[in-house]
Amino acid sequence: GAGVSQSPSNKVTEKGKDVELRCDPISGHTALYWYRQSLGQGLEFLIYFQGNSAPDKSGLPSDRFSAERTGGSVSTLTIQRTQQEDSAVYLCASSLAGQGINQPQHFGDGTRLSIL
Amino acid sequence: GESVGLHLPTLSVQEGDNSIINCAYSNSASDYFIWYKQESGKGPQFIIDIRSNMDKRQGQRVTVLLNKTVKHLSLQIAATQPGDSAVYFCAENTGGFKTIFGAGTRLFVKA
């Protein structure tokens, strides 16, 4: 069955450029999450979507980061004016979780972003 | 693939031995706990979960133990195999969507 799909799998870009990362969650999963993982680190929460709305944007590191989700499915994470410290693996996950409903998250294999 | 967790706590075990990976969680209100396995170049993969009304749950070759008194979670892997080499993350959830991940432990399995 189809899991969480992320694209591109690798992205190399110059400092100052904008990048857009895409996540296609498991069909029917209402919750979608974005995380960032730097080398040697754990998972840093960025943003959470329930349907198309984002009740928790607390993890976005700066106003250069934004995310949207349309049709309750595909999500894009956009980083504007990229900086070298943005280099990391960006992971997307989806789940059936909702308020008061605990379910595990299912992850994609991430986008490896390198800023030159 | 890209290495994950170069500076993480490391557990090294002999193939065939049992492994125990420990995790201290932070929030006494957490009521759902999950273990994930992350291989190099891949996203975390769900292994097993446990709810706070239980203290033990078994899967295939894996057992999760929960001690709410001391806020401690452990993952036991029986007859560890080379394919079990990975970084293991514990995670806690306080209801619904917000999940907090631990720092991770790297497991090395020696053949």
C-alpha cells in the first residue's frame, strides 16, 4: 500500500533561494506533521495540520517558513530566502489522530535539503 | 545514505543477544507512548505502542514496558539481528496530535 511520499528526495540550492517541499500523506489520514532533523539530532516539530487548518504552528523557526495543505491531502512546506542553517532533513508524517484520539504517525523518507 | 544520530547514546550488542533500550519521558500527563526505528537514509518507522492503562505490551520479538511511577519506558528486542541496527526513538503523546520525541539511541548489532 502507498505510504507517505515526499518530494524531492534531495534538494541542493544556493543561499537566498526559495525552496518548496512536498508531502503526500496516506489516503484518509486527517493529521499531517512536518519535522526537521539535523545531523546528530532528534526530531524538531515544525507544524501540524488537522484537515486544511494548522492549529499548531509553534515550531516554525522563523517567518521565512510557511506551510499549507489543500484538499485535506497534499501539503507543501516553503522556505524563503534559505540560509545555510536550514540544511537538514525535512520529514513529513501523517496519522489518523485527532483530538483525544491517539494513533501512531507514519513517516515519509524525508527531503534532504542542502544550502550552499 | 545520510547518517542519523552521530552523537546519540549508543548501545552495542552481540547478534542473538537481547537488547534493552531505555527512555525517560517528561510529562506525567502523557497517556500514549510509541517506539520508532530509524535506519540510515529513511524516515522513522513505527514499531510498537502502548497506552497508559497498560504496563506491558508484546509484539513480534519486541516488548515495551511502561513504568508510570518513574516515567520510564523501555523497548526490549529479543534475539537481536543485524537488521535491528538503527536509531530508536521513544515518543510520548498527551492526547491527540502533539507527540514529543526523545533524542534517540543508536543500536549497533555485532555479528
